[in-house]
Amino acid sequence: MIATRYLLKLYEMPPEYGHISAFDTYANTIFVGTDKGVLMRFTVEGARAPDAARRNSTSAEDVTDKRSTGEDGTACGNRGEMPGKHVKCEEAHEDNSLVMSQLEKICTTLVQHISISKTGRRVERIQHSRTHKVLFVLCERRLLAMNSATFEHILTISEYVGTFFAADSRQRGTQRAGRHVICATEPNGRELRVFDFDISRSKRACATLSHEMMLPEQAHVLAMYGSMVCVGMRRGYCLLSLPDGNTCNVLPLAGDMHPLLAAGDGEVFMRYDRSIFSVSMLSMPSGRVLGRTIQLEDEPRHMIVRHPFLFAFTKGYCDVYSLYDDDVSERLPMAGCLFGSQLGRGDFLYAASPTKIWMAGLHSLRYQLADLVERFKVEEAFQLLSAQRSRTNVNWQGIELELHIMVGFAYLHRCRPKEAMLHFNDHIDPRDLLLLLPECIPPNPEEYSAELCGLLRGNRGEAATSPSKDTSMQGAETEMLGGGVSADATVPASDSTAGLGGSGFWAEWNGCCPYNTYVGELEKAWLETFDTFPLLPHSVSQSDEVVHRQVMEWGYISSEVFLKLSWEVFKDELIVYFRSRLEQASPVYARAMEYALLVLVLETRDHCAAYQIVTNSSYLCVEDCYDLLLELHEYRLLACLLHRRGYTHEADRVLKTRVYVSSLLPRYLLQRRDNNELSPAYTNIPTSLHARVQQLLCPQAKNALSGMLVPRDSEDVGALNNGGARSPTPQPSSLSLAMYLVSHLNVPALQKLLVEDPGAAATVDEEGCTMLHVLFSLLMVAGNLGYDELLERGGAMLGLVLSCALLLLDHGADPSLLEVHGLSCLDVLAVAADGVFLDATVAALLADREVRKARSSNNRGNDALTDDLSIAI
């Protein structure tokens, strides 16, 4: 993981000021102490954080960008258009053009300098408060507190100090705001003194010695975090607990090694020759003490921790060590740097050699997170985000949201959609995910069919007749809509929606998510994931050269099968995700999710789910679904949607031209009530079977299983769909779930429905057709099949029709009922099927009648025997 964007030399010390001997920074201000006793203050202007620089460089192009990314609702709304490249690639490209222009604007100004040593002795150490404008300065063994803005002397904390470390005590409570804890050592002794420095009273600052403790030997360097202090001594390092004075030896030193410390976020790093060791400072260690071990080529002379990097400055260069990669990520040409800001934060790192001051521009937190996620170091990415939360100038909520989206796509690219959806939660626009499934994006207004345009324009009676786009439906749809419109007719986007105030499918679209990818790249990522699985052993014989791998839960499969299963799993998880988010979704998001759910469940032939989506949806739009449902011949769902959205006239036309049984029958049959001809059930069935057919057409006695069911009209069905209360405009019974399942020959779903609601078997539509009428009319399709196709599909279809018919009869469906034109279900059967289909269906119905009759007689005999036994007893 690369840490720096650029490196810049800010300032070179003039000889008259001496060499740098102490250094610290706060925000864009640099404080320098020299070996001639001079204290200097610099300001760095023109340096911008990566995110701020990028926002500034693109602000003038906002209008163009919005249109190119689809914010107008059309540019990225096409089903064939996908989002751009990964954000990390975009940032790398932008860095090339921004860095040079940004560096030209950076200037360093010496604002103030004073001499704080009358004898010209060196400034040993300086440290700026992280919360107040206070600069702690160690010079001539005196520890001073000075105003960092004016260099005004505030207080002399101690007159005899060897080294010190100051930390604000803000973490200890609001009552201690403005207070600091300062640990100071004697120059040649083992005593460690702890001062409480309080500047909360403005100029009445005071420093109080809170307690003293003895160290094993003289301290050379200190680092503090919370109530823990790490002490570097000649013979080793130790941890010291300030509340109780307990110590713990951490790392011994040998020979003439000089201790060197660098404090991080709850962790301290210690130099040992060419190695660096770390130890946690969160609490006194009870078991293993040392944490990380870092090996370097040369001995570091100074160290700075800027999580997640450690900058190790050697004599000739600076190695940047990535704490999450456990390796050196880059080498910077910063020779001889001995000073840096130990507690500095932000997007810039400052360091200094005795004569030069350097600034390194760091990559933004977003870049670092994206880099970790790209390499699928998800846990490390969240650790980095947590470690950086102390920065107050960052939109943490926005960054955390982006991180979850980044991680979600990382899981998705590795074919783990379940984990992806958990991270997406409600953080992502669902339309971003639909860009990966173009079939789940509805057409744009310019793609609407002529029929839909005529419907939306409301000029059904005035539009000129034109052929339909689907030649198999041209006559029906033209009649349904009362005439078409010209094929090149379009509908303005503002008129292309129902119930959303003129906003289209891409309303409130802020452009494609930068972490999204093309569909082709998603499959490419899945293939890369496939390549990580073990190969099929060579001992297994293969008839071709297709590579097979062992994939968990799926076994040995090829890449083609892997992609197919990956798409299936992704779509299944997407259905679960959309259903879980639908209730809390905004109208714009709900519209997209409901349409996608409808497409996905229709693809899996989950008819119950498709029906529930249409009947329960609040934001499913007619213009989104109209052409789709026509193309899939889902006329009942289309009529149901039209009816629910107030297009009752158009819904009735769909019913009359595409749904009702009468729309499929020859015209002459609908006039047979005016003559005395025999019904088709008698004319198409052999004379020898007329007597038995008559038995089927006789009104039923009480059914042994479920009793005689009262036919339900449209008001009964409408009342059920509205929780028992009759609706002013009830849904037609032809649009009931039972009728819809029968029209699709979905026997398992119909069986489950009849178990829950046995009365559904008696549903009758507006023309008086029973479920058996609708069922047998489906055989009209078999009459249009060719010979080969009839042999292939006809048998399966006949089997489903018979299974469905017997199921309805078992639940009390009455085959003797006549529709408004005087036709029974057997009449429809005789017209819809002939030959083997007709004979097999009639024979099955007769056999079923005999079986139910025998079962009924047996039940009556058992009841009589039970009564006789009861009397005898």
C-alpha cells in the first residue's frame, strides 16, 4: 500500500539561524528549535488535502459531470450503459494532473523567530499541545510553556529537566479540558516527575507536581499514551503505569545502542539495531509483551508512526513500512532526517534534517481504504477506519458508508453475494446493483411500444391504427387499446410515470457508484475467483480439455457452470435483499426494487411471488411493466396492474381480448344459444361415451371430501383481497391468485392454495367460467403446435392439465356449471383438444368420478356400521 502522493522540500535553513535541533508541527504550522537557541515558526500555505483538491478541481465541471453520469435520469439509464472505472484508478489518474499544479501553489513562510537562550545553547526538544495553542520547549534544562501563536512565555514548569513528553488529558473527562500530563526526567538521575499542567484558566496557567517515581536507570526518551509511559534507557525499554507505578521490562539493549521510540495509536515502536519492535500501550501486558517485528536494511535514526504506516529514517533515505502488509511499500529520498512530529495527524507528514524541512503529501483515507479493500483486506480496512476516528475534520459517516459499499462490491466480485448484501444494507442505491442486471432495468421512454405510448397519451380513440411491434399480438393489442399510434411516437419523461409526480425511473440518480463495475468485469472477477479453487486431479479421466475445479458446495465444475451458478446465487440473494429493504425504501428506490423483483421471480417462474408483487406493490409503474408483461404473455398480471393503477377500461380490454375463455373460442360457439345444435361435448366425443359424459355434466351431489362449494363471484374475491371488506371497485375474480395459478399450470402452488383456502376451487370469473373452463382452454395451445413439437411438449402439457383438473375436482370443482354462453368445461375441452388429447382427458375425468363415487359409498358404509355398533353398545 503506497503512502505518499508527492514529496516536497519546503525550506532550507540559513546558516545564521544554526542547525535544526528540535522540531514539531501542528496543523499547517511548523515549529523549529535550533542549536543556536533560536525558536522559529513557519506556516505552509496552498497545501490541500487530496479530497479537497479533487473537489476543487472538479467543481467547475459539475453540470457536465452530472449529465454524463446520468443525473438527468437518461444518460446512465439505458440498459446497455454501465458505470465507470474503479475510484482508485480515477484517483491515480487525477493525481498525475493535480500534483504538479498543487505543488506550485505551496509556499512556506517564516512568520516569527526569537532567541530563547541568552548563551546561544541549543533547543533540546519542543512539543505542541494537541488541543491548545501551547508550545512546550526544553532549553538550558528548563521546561517552558509558551504561547505558540506569539511565543509569549506562559510558565516555567521545571528548572531541571533532561527530557519530557506531554499529553493532553482530554480522554479523562470533560472536567479536565485544558489540562495536560507532563512526564519529565532528571538530566543525570533516575527520578521521573509527573506534572499536571492546567491552562483552562487562560493566562492563569499553573503546573503542579502530582507524584514522583524512580526508574531502574536514567531515561533518554519517553513516549506516553493514556496512563502508560514507555521509557527508553541505556540498557533497555520498559513500560510504566502512572496510577500505580508498576513497571514491566519490554526489550533489553546491549552495548552502545541508543534508545529510540515512536508512539502510534495505542502502540509504541522501539529500535533495536536494524530491527523495530512494537508493544501495546493500552494496558500493562500480562503475557506476551512484544507485538510486531520489523526488519530493515539499515539502522533507523528517527521514526514516525502515521497509521497505517511507519516512516523509518536512515542516513540516506526513508523506508515507508506498511503495518497491514508487513513490508516496506516505498522508499523516499529523504537523507539525514532526524526530526519529525510524533503526534501529527492529517494528510501531510513533516520531517527535518539538520538543514532541510520536508513535506510528504499522503494519500487520502479513502484511497487507503480502497487499496485495502481491493486486496480484500476487509478487516484491516475497518481497523484503519477505527484508528483514524480521532480526526475531527473528516466526514466519518460518509466514509464509513463508502467503506461498506466498497466491501460489498469486493464480496460480490468474489462470488459471495450474501456477505455483500449485508454490507450494502441501506447504504446503496438499488439501481446501482441493477446495472449489473440490464434485464432488471425498465425501458426508457424512447423505447416504449406504440401501444404503451397511446395508453400514456390518453388518445386511444384518436390515434391512427398501426401494426404492433409484436406481430403475434398485433390484432389483439390494437383492439385492446382502441387503436395504436405511430411507431415513432414517444412520451416525454415527465409524462412517463404514474404516481411519482412526474419523476422517471432514474429520478434522484446521483450517477453510477464508482465502486461498481461492468457486467463483463463482474464475470471476469468471478472467473478469477474460480481460478483460486483446486484443480480436478489429473487421475480423473476427462473427455475434453475443459478445466474443472473443486468449488465448495458445488463440487467439481467447469468455469461455465461456475458462472451460471454464480448468477443464480446473486439473483437469489438480490431477491432476499430487496424484499428485506422494500418496506423502509423511498418511493424512488421501491419502484426500482419492485420492478426488479417482478423480473427475477418471473424468471424463476415463482408465480405466487409475481402475483403478490403486482397485487401488493405501491410503486410498480405501468410504463415500466407494460411491454415486459406483454412480451411474456403475462396478460392476467398486466390486467391486474392496470386495474390497480386506475386503468380500468384498459384492464377490461385486456381481459376481453387476452384473458377470458371467450377470446380463444370460435365466434360461432358464442352464438349457439340461438339454435338447437348439440354442444361440442357431444358432437366431438364418441356416441358410446355420451351417457358417461352426461354423468359428468349432471349437477353434483354433496362432495365426499369438501362438500358442494358455492361459486364465488368477483365481489367475493374482491372482498377476500381486501381483508374481508367489499371494495367499491373490487378486483375481478378472473384476476384472482387461483385463476392465475391455473392459467400457468402451477400444480404445487395451486395445491398449497387449495389446502389453505378450499373455497378457491369454486372461483368463477365475470363470464361465468370456472377454473375447469380456464384449465381446458389452455389446450388450445396444443392445437397450434407442429407435429414434432406436439410429441415433445404435448404429453407433458396434458399431464399437467390432468393433474390440475383432478386436484380441482377433489376440492369440489363442479364440471356441470355453464358459462354465460351456455358452454360447460367439457365443451371447452372438446373445442380445445381433439384426438388422443380429448379421449385421454375424458377417460381420466370419468375414472376419477368413479373413484370418488366408490370412496363416497365406502365412507357412507363405514358411517352406517359405526351407527349400528353405537346402538348395539
